Amino acid sequence: MNSLQHHGPKEAYKQLHFRMQKSGLSSIKVEISRRAGKMQFHFTGLDAEVKQAEKILADWN
């Protein structure tokens, strides 16, 4: 599977949002910015869900 860095921010958001919904993380908000050619991800929501979302992202990258 390709890393999220190979996609544009819009496609990365769609794929990441789909994975989070599939994992039951419905209240998480994701902000994606691009800095120095790499995407930066920022999650907001409940602490437990943010940690789970960061784990999903870490496992994917």
C-alpha cells in the first residue's frame, strides 16, 4: 500500500477519514497541511480517539 505522502492532501483526507470511520472514530476532525513537501496531520477530538487516530496514521505511514 502506498504511503499517504504519495497522495495530494484532498485524497489523503478522504482515505484517512474513511479508515477512521471504519474504526469507529466518528467525532475526530482532521486537518492536513503541507510543509516542506510533507503533509502534516493534526487531529482534534476526544483524547482517547485522537490517540487511536494517531496510531492508525502511524501504522499506515
